[in-house]
Amino acid sequence: MNVSKNATTVGVMLLTCTFAVLEGLVLLVDVGPSMHNLLPEVEKICSMLIQKKLIFSKYDQVGIILFGTQETDNELTTEVGGYEHVLVLQSLQVVDEHIIDALQQLPRGTVPVLDAIVVGMDMLIKKFAQTNKGKKRLCLITDALCPIKDPYEGTKEDQISTIARQMMAHGMKMDAIVARGWPNKDANNKIRDENDRLLKLFSKYASAKIVHAESPTSLLGSLRTRTISPVTVFRGDLEFSPKMKIKVWVYKKTSEEKFPTLKRYSDKAPSTAMFATHEVKVDYEYKSVEDSSKVIPPEQRIKGYRYGPQVVPISSAEWDAVKFKPEKSVKLLGFTDASNIMRHYYMKDVYVFIAEPGNTKARVAVSAIARAMKEMNKVAILRCVWRNGQGNVVVGVLTPNISDNDIVADSFYFNVLPFAEDVREFLFPSFSSFPLSWQPNKEQQEAADKLVEMLDLAPSNKGEALPPEFTPNPVLERFYRFLELKSRDADAPVPPIDATLKRLTEPDHDLLSQNKSVIEEFRNRFELKENPKLKKSSRRLLIEKPSGFDEERDNFEGADGAKAVSSVESKALVKFAQISDATPVQDFEAMISRRDSPEWVSKAITLMKNKILDLVENNYEGDTFQKSLECLIALRRGCIVELEAKQFNDFMSRLWKFCQENHLNSFCQFLESKDVKLITKAEATDSNIGDDEAKCFMATREPKSEL
């Protein structure tokens, strides 16, 4: 292939091509002067690429070529001359851990080399010839700071055009990652701008994508270390009515990347067994309860579902008959204002709807409807069954996606919406319902505004700090690196988190140091007072004394019942299922603070009510009144924290009537002496009891029960 030896500027170039399920990957690494400060990050991302191949594509082949070196060793130099300072560090071979070793501590070159694209293309052409069109890939990583030499014939633009057309002819694609944001005192803006312009020409003449990486984290995410081929989840009609249908294809736009499946491994096979699979197979046996030696065969087993205290057996035939079996379809239910669909309604993955490829009428129809929806600020509600035999129906919102590129068609994004059973209701009081003393003043609000503005990850004068498409999952990346260490040494300790990954999990230290005054102003505007009751740990408090009673709370803390609210939520989540006689307050607080099920709050309140009634009813000359008071205090406090004021106020009415009916007026007098009162509006937003009504509750003996 006769192409000028000085074709274009390159940094790190990854050339990939796929032969059936086999991929050939050539790493072209620029070790020239302008790349020296970037090479540590380049070594990381290239090593990460190999690590993932060892997990997901262990039969792929990888080779490494360095350019910018003093030495020269490549086939083109031998065949046609030129192409100096290009060194083949490793020929194509099946991926293994030795390739990772080769990528560590790459040599730093002294000569800027500009023609490695041609060397890489030549290697791919010789290896795969005309096969696998569209699956050969060049991934270029460069700072684009090296000058491009003038060609022997024509202009630089002509050279780019020639190379790009050769790429298209051989079915090659290119991703160009331009690293920016690293300080370089020798950088020439004129050269940089010219190289950026020339790189953009690749996207004009060939299938190429240009990405700018402004930080180590974005550089880490810019390199696609694992390619997942898109697969349609639906191909068929988007049905607006029985007489109006549009042919569409549906793909997943986002999908959570999970840990690779870890398999059980057996070391029982002898070391001489070369073809041992080391698989562990698990078989289950079902035995009779009456006779543990009797194995129940599959035809005598049936599934059972709990229904109250009983188990209802349902056969597989019955279960199959009761299943909902809708037909494959995507149907429009109607349109609504975009403002009616809250962002927090979105569930699961995001899908993209495109017109059927090659169908001009479908493309025009999709574009027309999408633009009409955008103009009217509408969204569509769809009923979707992606495939025949699907056991559930999906209802979701279709949002228009208008393209700003003439060669990219308009499309839709689809998000699944929840059904009533999927929605979780949580009641949070509004600031507007609190007294003015509890609300931020003007100075506090301004300080908070400055703090939020300071921590903006996408300021108007800069690019977004953590764009999702360039931000790798630090948990997964760390796992891959640790897996590589464990493959070499079974006893390898867990290493500290990498500095680049650490930037994804912590605030920007430079940003915080530059805005110390904003942070300090925010701290000064909000006075922090230490709560002496929280000095000791929750467990020590529970052990040393009942948290519902102490010297300061002897009189239920006077008229201000709000002071009785302590941090129930901070109690240790001891999983009590009952309220005992010995430690009822501790059991109640532990139960009401559990968050593994929403039922624990109501259960704890109900059990504590019953415990208080039992204590009052079974007293002997008032010997249980003090413990009853402690339980009542704990119940009141818990109802305030959990916004269950109505339950407490209603219970107080019930308790008074219970005392009247059972001639226990002495307990009412005891509560009156302790100034026990109802929960007021000032203490809980869900209460409708005023301060005056709460104070006279016990005195009037006419408590108000909320209906």
C-alpha cells in the first residue's frame, strides 16, 4: 500500500479486528516526548483492556507496537523503507498475563513519529485481508501536539483523505481519543488546532469518532475495554391504531454492567489430568418428612404458596393456565404533558426506538411524530410486550429524541413506568409547615446557594466533570485489577484503591481547597450544637439506663414535649420481634428503628400500646405506673419521629377511657402530675392538636380523638 510515510499524528492506537468470534488487537503506543506525562495513565488503561479480555475474551489475540523509540523494527521498513522509530514489541498472540507485563514501565522515546497509522493498517490488512469488514478497528489515543510533516505530494488534507478511503475500502473504523487537560509547557496551540482539524476529517471520509478526554478519569472511560454488540429486544409495529402502524426496532440504550459470573472450582482432579474441567455439579434430593430415607421423585413434587397460615399447592399445569399470556405488540395508549411524568417514576433500563433500517416511510413517520411531540411538549404512554410468551406487560413513557445531525435520524427514548404495587410512599414534612425559627434565613440560604454552585459538576464555562459515558464503574475496575493480582499470587492482599479511581469516589480536593471561604461561610451560618445525650454510644445508653427515663425527664421535660424527641433512628438495629417485660423501651426502640420492612413501625407501636395497657391493668397499688410512664414516653417519642402523631393521640384517648372503665383513675392522676400531653402541630406536621388543647387534655378529661 503506497501511502505517504508521514500520514498523520498519533498517540496510542488500538487496532482491533474480529475473525468470527476471535478479535485481533494491536496496541500502537506513542512514547514520544509530548506523551511522557500521559504514559502512566496509558499503561493503566491498556492493562485494564487486557485484564478484561482475560475475563470475557480469553481467545483474542493481542500485539504491541511502540513508536517514537530510538530503535526501528517493523516489516514496512524492511519492505519499502522509511517508517523509522517504530518498534514491534510483541507480535500478535493469544492474550495472556505476559502482555500486561509488557505494558508496564514503557520506555520513554525522544523522537516524535507521525506515521504509525499506516503501519497499523498494513498489519491488519496482511493478517485479515478483505475479511471481517466493519469489525476492524483503530483506536487512537493522542495529545495531538506533534507537528505533521508535509507530504511529498499533495497536501495534508489529501493524505488524510487517502488514508480514510483505504480504511473504508478495508472495512476499518477508528475511534480517536484526544487527551487534553494535562499541563505541557511546550504545547503549540497552532499545531494543536491544526491536528484537531485534520482528525475531524477522518469522520468526514471514514467511519470515525473523535472524543476529547479532559482528565485521567475521562481518559480511563474513553477507552471501550469491552465491546457489546447491540441486539434488538423488539422488531415489529409501533401501533397507534389498527390502521396506523410504524415499523420500528428497539434496542437497550443502557443496561447495568454486573460482576462476571464466578463459578465453583474443584481442585480434586489429579494434577496429571490435563483435560479436567474442574467443574462442580450440584444435585438436589427431596426427601419425605416422615421418612428421611425416602427420596421424592419429581412427578410427586408440587409447588406450594403461603396464603395466611396455610400452604396452597399449585401444580405446574395450573400455574401455566393462570399465567397472563399477551401477544407480542407495542401499542400506544395515549399522549400526556411531559410535566406529568416525574423523573423518579423511571424504572429499570432505558430503551431506544428507531425506525426500521432502510424503511424511508417509517423514518419519516418517526421523525414527524417525534418533532410534533417535542413542539407540543408531549410524551407518549405505551403498552409493550417485547416477545411472545412474555409473562408480564410493560407500561412506559416514550420521549422524543431530536437529532442535531443531518445524517442521524430522529428517535425515541423509552422508560418503564411503575404500577401501583411498585410505588413506595414516604411522607416527609415540608419546611413551610415548620415555625420560622426552624427555617433558613436569607444569609443561610445564600450560603447554601453558593455551596451548591461551587460543587456544580457541569458549570457553564467548563465541560461536565463526570459524564456517564466516560466514567467507569470504580467498583468493577478495582475488581478486575485485583483479579489479575490474584491470578499471579493466591495470597495477594487487596491493594489500595488506585488514585484515578479514587477521584471518582471523593470530592475534588483542588476544588475544595480553592473554595475554602465558601465552605467556611456555610459552616458559620449554621450553628452546630453538641447533643450531650449522644456522647455515649446507643448500646451503652441502652445498657446503663432505659432511654425513655432519666433525671432530666422525670417531669416529662415540662410543658415543652418537643424536647423529649431524641434520636430513635440512631439506635442499633437489634432485631427484636417482641417487646419483653424486662426491657420494653429498649425492645420498642430497636424494633421501630428497623428498616428492613415498613411493617416494623406499625408493629412496634401496636405492641407498645398493648404493653402499656397490660402494665396499667396489672398494677398493684401503682407499682407499674413508673414503667408505664417510661413506655408512654418512648411511644410518644417514636410517634413523633415516624410521623404517627394520630396514633399516639388516639391511644391517649383510648387509655383514658380504659382507666375510667376499669376504675384506674389513680393512673390518670399520675400522668397529670407528670404533665403528659398530646402531640401538637409544632412537634409533628401530621397532628392537628394545638398547644392549648394539648395542655388541657388531662385536666378536662375530654381528650379529642382524630377521626
